[in-house]
Amino acid sequence: MPRKKSLKNGKHLVDLLESAMVPAIRLLATIDKFAFLPISTAALTDADIRAQLIAALPESDPIALAVADQEAMRVLDLARFRTEHLLARARDALEFEGHPELDTFDPGADVITRLIWLRAKASRVFDQVETAYLTHHFHGHAKFHSFGVKGGQAQAFVWSDDVESRLHAAVTQELALSDEDKAGCEIIHFEMADGDEEQPKLLHYLVVYHPGKMRTQRQMLQGRRDLLAFIPALEATLIYDPSANKVHVLSDRPRVAKALADRFSQIGFEKPLSKEPMDAVAYELSMFRTLIDLRQMAKAPGVRIEDAWVASLTVSLGHTRHSLTFDLDHSDNIWSLSDGHFGPYNPITRCRAIEEVKLSFSVRFDGDEAPRAIDITIGQSGASNLLTLRDPKLRRCAEALLQSLGVMKRIEPAPVGADLALFQAELQLLDLMSNEVDGHCLAELNLSAEQLLERGLLSQKDFGAHITVQVDEEDGQRVYRRLEVQFDSRRTWAVDEVSGDIYELGEGDLRRYGINKAYLRERLSSLLAGQLVDVPLTADEAEPFYLGDYALGDERVPIHLVTGLWHARHAEKMELEIRKQNLGIGVVLTTTQAVARRFLGSSLVVALDALVDPAHTGVRLELSRLSGELRKWRGPAATANTPRLIKDSTSSAVLIGPWEQPWPLTSVETVAAVEVLVDAWNGGKRKCTKDEVLGEFAGARTLQERFRHDPRWTVYIRGADGNERPRLWELNIGQPDYPAKKPRKKGADDCADDLPEVVSDLA
């Protein structure tokens, strides 16, 4: 009607009045926000009563009208989204609470009547179902953060007074609420079914209410900045999905969202969050170098594409770092325009990379009369405005359009241990010393960046200014060199100034990828689950990573994980860290293949690929193979009466003999020193001078300095002359043959007590 169009700040209220029954309108007027409505008591028809109310709205107070319009929008929104599910949840809550006016709630009434009853008689339950509605709209939004609970399997969540108390303390702490706001903070838990009608899933909602100055969910959805006190559902609402073992947190602050999810996981399940990437996507823009019929290729369920075009395209100028942007004023063919103006020098087809693209769609949803516009911007680094689209209907449609074009791909992490080739690729990624890798380095390692990206093991980043090449030195040491990328308008290359090699580079070589090593270590730890005891709840922050203990008979053997043992300096650092812990004999699992070191400290080094069971489908790590290896070194050490030095190389050896444990040696200087003592013992000489033991190696003046990084050296070596500062040294086997140490000189008081023995000796 004409008057409705003039009510810009009351159109939702008009819609509600036109759709509600008159008894429901009378109940609506009992709410303080609608108290200004002039409900007539005269005998009028329903149509006349509605017309009278709508006609009186322009004369109402503008502020009261605006507030009532917002309240009317709340009711209308709930009437458009899975209303029967929401109302069923509301009725269950009313019955559980024993609402005193439950008998006046008519489950057979129309939707608007029941919603108005909830708003008037049970505003708290109305807020709960509205929170479920608003939360659903944020699925896929940038403010809706998802996290996985470690374990990977569905876990039951039990709401109790203890959980509520601990979670209340966690929420108030993470949100930094004042003492007054803490007293008014409340957490409400309810369960609600979600998903398809045939396969519904139960979600746990933990709605956080508090009086702090924070924006509400609706304001976040609509981009408003003012505070609306009549909507108490604030950010920090948590949703737990047991079927997917995921925690969702609604917050515009990622740090707060992660902190709340972690506290919820610890309180609810006594487990940390998983490192698995959640809801990750990857974008591919190289297809826009050639002509694409967007209108024919783009598809979305329940949507008809009215028009589609590339509204803006930014490309690199040839192979340089300069860029060129095409910005179209209307729907036109950007490839034809570029080809017509530039001919054979078309910058789109000759560019090295597509840096950014903006797609414009005009779509019509089934049942809608007018088309709607969707503008999607995607950058080469993976940035996109898709997650910031406010309308969830448009957001889901835009995602379907990009997936149908092949521009966007949802990343689904691969199952752990399903593919041996993938497992070996994970070990290679963990063995790299950096948390980033470029496409050229991946190609040299025979790894497919596209496959690793699709399986969630890599994250896409921007293009880099350097590439990494692998070089094998003459001594067999692996070395990685960073080469600066050079370019002109026609080509991109890099030069190794040491060897003179020239590398011709493409777009894929320059792409950088992030390596989520924490997630890779988590996947590796899950393969060892069930074979270790005393597994820590949280992983170590730095190497060596303690994985747990392996039960070898009645003993517990500590198991650690160390990567990058091909790097000499890193290996020496890990050697010192293992020695500091002084845990006795242990095992270090390493991602490095064909590792040269047999021991790190007192721990046996074992390559992970040596534990793979070839008879098992997929990947299975058999720690039982460690038993034989451990007994191999303990057995000879316990039974050998003659010392023996087993050398792997000049810098790696193991001393075995009549000691409880073998002694691993991991440096050239210590191996040479012990070899001199072993040869002297077996040759009958037994004793050696300090200079003979230290040899010609510099850096130490005494044996204490030579073995300063290994405090256990005194178990295997002793002084051979009985002096406090020995000049002769030998292996610590059997009883020493030097005279007993002379007693110290006593004081005057001590001599008086010993006088009878002295006189007796003289006599």
C-alpha cells in the first residue's frame, strides 16, 4: 500500500502487522517495545484493525518506531529459517523449565503467532532460538572460526555445573570483563538438530550473554556499530559439532576465538585443539589467461545466471614485477577488448601471473522476482572477499559459482596413514629446516605442490623473490642455497654464482607455500598411538619433541622426534639437548633418511622409514622393531669383558664393554680420544698420558674440557695414577692397580686422638 512505502524506518513492522493474526497483534502490544501501538477495542474486522494500526504509524515517535521495527525484523527473520525446528526446540525448553503459561502456547497456531508468544511470554527462549538462527548465518563467514579437537573422532560433550563454572571463568578471563560485567555474564547451553532432514546432526550451543560493550551478532552481520541493548546475544558464542569433532566460535577477533576454543576443548574433553587446518580453501587464477564463458560454465543450485563477466583483471606486465589492471565499466568481454587493442602483444596472454581478478554475476534465485548482484574479488595470495559477504545466501551461492568454475577448491586433509607416498612426502617436508618452501624446491624434491595443497599439507602464499636449490657437497653434505630471481619482459630465471647453473623459472617455481609442521607432527604422532605410554597431552614447543615412552619389558624407553639431522649444526644442537636430559638409553626417531649418526647423546637414532611395515596396506609404523635394535646394543655391552670401539665414521662410534650401557660418541675429537684408550687397554699398555689422549686436536687442554658436553665420560674413563689431577688415564674397568690414596694431613685436635696408634706403630 502507498503508506507502507513512506515508512522507511517501519517497513518491517508493517510486514509483521499485515501477516499476524489480530489476537497475536494484541499480545504483541503487551511488549514494552510495541506499547505505543493504538489497539482499538471497537468491534472492527481484522483488516480494519490492521489498516488502523498501519495508518497511525507515521504519527508515532520516530525512535520508538525504529526500535519496534528492529524487534519486528527479529520475528520475521525467524519465520523464514527452519522455523519448525526452532519452535520445536523452544517448546522443549519451555517444558523443561516448567513455564507457568505453557498451557497458553498453541503448537497448532501459525508460525507468526507462536513466535510472538515466545517474544512476549518467554523472551529468554526467544533469544536462544534467535542465536541459533544468527549463528547459522555466519557459517562460512570470516567471523565464524572453526577448530578441531585433537583425537579426530566424535566425542560426547556433557554439560554440567562444573563445566559451566569453569567455562564461565575462562570466558570472562579471555574477554577481559570487569568485575561488574563478570557478575552479569551468563552462559546458556542448549542442543539443537541441524543438517538435512534425512541425516540430522546434533549441535551444542553455548550462548554467552554479558553486559560488556561489545557488538551483538546481528550488528556484526549487518555491519552496524551502535549498541542495541535489546539483543543480549553477544559474540563469543560457541558451537560444538560432535559428528565432525569441531568447535566453532563466533568472534571478530581471531585470537580470542582460538583462545576460547582451546579453553573449551580443555574443559570439555581434557584435550588440546588439533593443528589440522579447518575450512581452508585454495584459489587458481591461471585459467583467466584465456577466454572463459563465465555465463555458461558457472553453476549454482537453485540459481539462474542472468549475466556474468570479468569486471577487473590485474596481470603482471610480461615477466616483470610491474602490473597492469583492466577495469571494465560494464559487462563486456575483457579478452576481446585486450586482444583488439594490443593484438599480438596482448598482456593477458603474455603475462607471467594473474595477480587479481574481480568477477561480477547477476543471479536470480528460484522464487525471486528481481535478480541480485554478486561481486567476488580474489587475489593471487589467496585473499578474497568471499568470507565477508554479509548475506549467507549470497555467500553460499558465490562459493558454488567459484567451485563450478574450478577457481576455488575446498581443502580436505588426507586420512592419516592411508598413502605411503604421501607419508614419505610428509617426512620430506618435516625434514626441511624452514617453515616455508617454494615451488622450485618442491619440484627438485619430486613433490607435487598441487597435490600437497589439496590434501592440506601446504598453505598457499604469495610469490617470492628467491628460489631454493639443493646442492650436494663433495663430502656428501646436503646444502640448500637461496638464489635471487631475475627477470625481464620475456623470461624469469635464477643463476647459481657458485656453479654457474642457470634455472629457467615459471609461475609455479616462484609460488611460496607454508608448511604446517605442527600438523605434520600431529599426524605422525597419531601413527604411533597405542604403542607408546605416558604420551604428553600437549606437544613440545621445540626439538627434540618428546613423543612418549616405549615399554621394553619392565623398562621405559623415552622416544623423541628430531628432524633435519642432515644439517651438521642442527645435529650438534640436538646432541647437546639430548645429553642435557640425561635420560639414559633412548630412541630418537628422525625424518632424515640414511642418517649418518647412529646415536644422539645416549639415544639410538632410527629413521622413521625403517619402521614402516611393508606388508601392511597404507602406513603402519612398527615400534616393535626397536626392541631388537635396543637389545643389540645393550646385550654386547653387558656381556663383553673386552672393550671394543665400533666406528661408523671418524665422527661416530660406540664404545661397548663391561658397562651397563654403551657409550655413543658423536665427534671426531671424542672418537679419537677413546680410540687411543681402547687400543692401549687391549694392547696391554692400559695407561696413557693426557697428551696421548688429547692428540693433535686443538680446543682442549684437559680431558674435562674434551668431554665437557658429555658428563657421563667419568663412567668410562678414570685417572690411572691416584692423583687428584691425574697425569695418566685409562678405561674404567675393574679395580685400579695404583696404590691407595694417602690420607690427608690432620689437624692438632685430630693428632691427639690418634696418639696411641702412632706410639704403637713406633714400638
